[in-house]
Amino acid sequence: MKPALILIALLSLVVPPLRAVEADPRPHLLIIAGANTNPFTHSPGWPEILASNHPEWHIDVSAVNDRSVSEALAGLDNIIAPYPQVDAIILFFGTVESRNANFAKSNADALQKQLADLLEKLKANDRTKSATMIVMTPIPVIDARLDKFGQKDYSEKNGEAVADAFRKAASAGGASIIDVYTWQKSQTADEKAAPITGTLGWGLRDWGHPTLATYVSEQLEAIAIKPRDPAAFAVWKEQYEANRKLDQILSATGEGIVAAGEPLKTTGRKPLNKTDVITATVPVDSLADGSISFVIKSGDGTLTALSPGSEIRQFPDNIPRLKVTTESGEIVIPARGPDWQVIDEAEPETPQAPEKYRANIVKMRYFGVVSGEPQKRKWMLIRFDLAALNGKKPTAATVTLGYAPAIENLQISPTDVTMQVIEGPDRNWQSWTATWKTRDGKTGWTGGTPIVAERNAALKTFLAANPPESVAARAKAELEK
């Protein structure tokens, strides 16, 4: 897990930024948490998945892996300072408090009071006093799952006491409860409870984040978080749904592949050693948004191994990276593990799970495999977060990928690798749900050759329904192509 503070406007990677937080009509949900919110490396966290599944909510996260309730209480003013008004708050703590050493210093009664004080302080703050308060009980500690290291630090008895203390504080403070502890204690795998803790026994594994996100989503839908301005939210929702419908028309009346610009100009060498790379020049006008994505293809039918993601240390030149030159100097942005995916034409409806590649990434074997063979094509998608630019104006940029000279028994032949910038609505692809057919498990890709007559007829029908002005302008632009 990453021990740093995370303050993320999560929907920036899911739908285009619409406006400043204070003007956004969607209900604003703030997650304040300790451990079990940030994944270790190679998958999105449950809040990110929650945000993608619920674009009708604006979700922000403040999470520090070792943050306790008492630390959140002491630093609360700083935590909520960036947010003018919050409509719902999720508090998710308990793992730090369940550690044997920490529990010995602060019994269950003290923990109950700490959480109660945190709820009261939130109710007293002008930014959060009208928010719906929600307490998530902690991930269970399961003695039967603890490894030898976990056995020294955790016990099931302490975890249960912490969960009970938090339930009591939430009930007394009028907060809604999402009882993760009880839910996971009722789930079993290998005749042991809390399967999302795996062999760790006390924390959420990377592959457990989607499961937790689904459970939290179900509970939040029952709580029914409401917008501050229902009329403004209705306008936002109408525009969102119209954009989604237009995207579906474009994907259904065309080739349905990733929409991308012209191939970038590349330089590189044949894969002769572990530091061979291919570099492409990136147009600076494509760096205007909060992130940039690329689709990477193999041109001649042979397989090409492209070297590892965020974990590689021995061969740092092989880390996929974006290098941006600004007026203030050079900024290098390495790829993150959660920000890539392989889409496979042979399995067009199946998301390629990040954990499928995890062992290879850790062993520094390969980042992904692309192929250009018809009906067997595999394309690689990668996104770089541009937050590091922090308003600095880019003057030049390149993206670099490393070759891997061998993958076990697979012989690598030199091949043309094509890199293109992903465009339009397809920029909003999701790394954990993207497939050959869809960008997010729901909406198809909008690129490729259109079926002109069919598309034009669908667009005219769409426009006849009088969609919002901005969406109508998009549709008319497509009709005029």
C-alpha cells in the first residue's frame, strides 16, 4: 500500500471534468479513511471503482494507510478544507486500531468515544454539518488466515471489539452503517471467513477492491444520497445520459475500435538487450486535459513484448514513461500499475484482469503483449496522469516504452510498434473493465470506419429528440463528417 495522503477527484478519469467542485450539481461524497482504501499497486482502489460505477456522484478521497481515527480527528480541519460543501461522508477506519500494540493503548470504550467525537466535529463544521454521515466497519481480522507476521500484530478478538465500538458510536451519533465486518464474516472461501483478506488475514487484497466496491455501492444506493439542487442535477443528468447515448450510436454504427489519432513518429532500436526502448513524439496540444492515453499496436503480426510497469527497479529505462518539457524544466511521469490494460480480439468481451500479469511484472518480465494478426489482435492501452504538470505549460513531450528481449520460451522478433493518442469519449476507458468491444464494460469504442448511411440515420433520429445543446453540437459535427 502507498503510505501517502491521497486527495483525488476520482471522476476526472471516468467522465470529462464538468466544472469546479462548488458548482458541480452532483451529490458530493467525501471518503475519509485509513488503511484498505489504496491498493498495493496493480489495481484500482474501491473508491475509484465506486466512482466509475456511479458517475452521478462526485467522489473525493482523503486516505492515509496508517491514519487512525484519533489522527483524523486531530487533522480534520485540514482534511475538509479543500471542499466548500459536502453532501455525504464515509468514515472507514479500524485496521490501525486493531493492531495488538495499538489496541493495548486504547480500549474499545476509548475508540468508541474517538469516533463519536469525530462525528460530532463533522456536524459542527459549516462545510459538513448537513452531510449524511456514514460509518464503514473495518475489514475483519481472521486468525485462521493470518501469516506468521500477521499473528504477531493482529488478533480476531481485537478486530471484533473495534468493529463493535464503531457500530455503537455510529448508532449513537445518528450515522448510517455499512457493516463491512459482519458482511465479510458471513462470507467464506476455503472454509475460512473474509475471503477478501486472502492469505493476509487482516487487510484488503488488491483483487478484493472490486468486491468491496460492489458491496458499498449496494449499501449507498439504499441510503440514497440526495443532490443539494435537484433541478441543477437533473440538467447535469440529462446531458450525461445524452452524451452516453450518442457514444452508443457512434460505436454501434462503426467499426467499434479505439478512437485514436494518427500514428506518432517513433524512434528506437531492435530488442537486443534489456534497455532497448521505443520513443514517440507527443503533440503538446494533446496534454490539455488531466490525463493522456495511448493505444499501442503491433503492425506486422508478430508478438512484441513491452517491458514492465511501475515495479521494475533493476532496469529503470524499461519503465513506460511520459517526459514533458515545460518552461520551468523537464517533468518525467512514470506509468502506474493500475493505468494500463490489454484488450484482446480473441476474447472480445473479457476484461484482462491486472492480477493476471502481476507475477510477470514483479519478476520484471513484461508489461504487455501486442499482436497485429487479424482476429487475434491484442492492443495495449496506457494512461498517464498529468497532475504533475500543475499548470505548467508544455513545450514538448515524448512517450517511451521498453522492449523485453524474451518471455520464457517466446521468441521475440523485431516489429513495427505503433503508438496513437486515444481521442474523444474513448479517453474515458477504464483499466479494469475495458475489453476489445467496450471502453468500460458498457459503452463500445467509437473509432474506426463508420457505416455512413446507418450512422447518419441514427444521428438524425437522435437530433430530432432535441438533446441538450452541447450534445446536439457533437452529433451535428459527426453528421457533417
